[in-house]
Amino acid sequence: MRRVLLSLTAFLFLTSAASAAYSPSTTNGWLVTAGRVAGAGGALFRTDVWLFNPDEAASATATLVLHPSVSSGQSALPEVTSDPITLAPRETRFFADVTLDTVPAGDGVVGALEWRSDRPLMASARIYTFTPTGTYGFFLPAIPAAESMTPRLADDDLVHVLQIYGTNSGDANFRTNLDVANTSTVTVPIEVRVIDVASQILGGTRTYTVAPGALLRLGQILETVGAPLEDGLRITVAIAPGAAVPSGGILAAAYTLDNRTQDAFAFVGQRSGP
């Protein structure tokens, strides 16, 4: 019994140490979507951002960079950058309506928000709108650029695909918008599919190209493919097989919004394997 308890203790210690070693802090991270833009029903969506320096001793200096959205096949637009931002050890900095003053993109601009820093940082955002009864919106986690999805290796590759399965696809009161960010330095061809519970591709595979360091907004993707009103629809996003991407890749997120209130939730594209 003593031997078993010692073995169990050692196992738990190693498991705890391995888990504690992981951290999403990074010197280069992305928030898939950020901006200040009019929405349906007179709503005005804006973005608040929090940056956190987890280092206990060293200050960090960062720059926020907004990559404006473009249409498929369009060249990237000029970046909009902040002034250098210094965070003391263990400091959290809050940036209200970040693309209005901190990153001066102004009204009507949406893009992917990147940070570049000399030390690893952590970040989160809230995208929301004011209404007469309060604020409605959603939390959006930051993702290290190193987590970007790379190209599929073949047509039957199901690992190098971002899976988005959190939608209210069976309720007509909701709509789902899809955004795809390209964190690489080259234009990437992407494949987007809407798949039902029987693994049938609805409306065929949609192909687009995303400029380097840009955001592609694909809008209400379920309506685009003519998907029926049924629960369990899933969205996949991938870089086409054979694409040459020297570094980086794609990140994606879908936003399901309530047409009645403009309340919403975000579902970030997830990988199914390492």
C-alpha cells in the first residue's frame, strides 16, 4: 500500500508540473476580431482589451497592431499601430474602445488585432454593444501566433482543420458570422465548409483567399451556403493542401448573435490534434 501511495504521489506531482508548464503568454498573439462598427438594429459594437504582464520582475513593452479586414482576393490594407505600451511586472492594462484612441482606426473599421512585445504577455477582449437595457456582447480569448493552423497535408487530412461547432443553427432568432485571420506573410487559399450531423457538406466547399496579415469577414456563412434551419451544423476552415506557408497560418472564430437583442457568443476555431 505504501508503495502504491508513493507511486500515485509521484504521478500526481509529475502531472501537476506538466500542466503548470503550459501558458498562453506570448510575445506575439492575436485577437481574431476587433473594431468599432455599426451592427444590425442600430447597434454599435466596440472592443475593450486587457493586456497582462505575467512576469514577476521585468517590465514589458508592446505595440498593438490592427490588420483591417479585406475581401477575398484583395490586397492587405495598411496596418494601424498604437504607441508603445509599457506594462510593469504583474500589471494589467485596460484599453476601453481600443480601436478608437489606443489604436486609432476610427469608426467603421474592423480587423484582427495583434500584439508584438519584448516579453510574453496575455490578452483578452470583450466585443459588445450598448442598448437601452444594458450591454450585450461576448468574451474573446487571445491566441498565440504559434497556434495558427497550417495547411492541410492532403484532401483527406482531417487534423489540419479548424472546427467550429458552437452555433444556434436550429433557431431562426440567431445568425452566425464567420471571421478568418491570416497570421502569415503570404496570401493563403482557404476552404470553408458547413457540415450537417450526417457529415454532408451543405452548399459545397467555398474557396477564398486571405491577404497576408489580414482579416477576411465572411458574414452569415450559414445563409451563404443555403443551410437548412437545424441544430448541430458545424463549420470547418482550413488552408488548402499544397499551399506554401513559411510561418503562421490561419485563426478563425464564429459569432452567433441574437437578432432580437444583439447579444452574442463567440466560438473560436479549435484543432482536433497537435
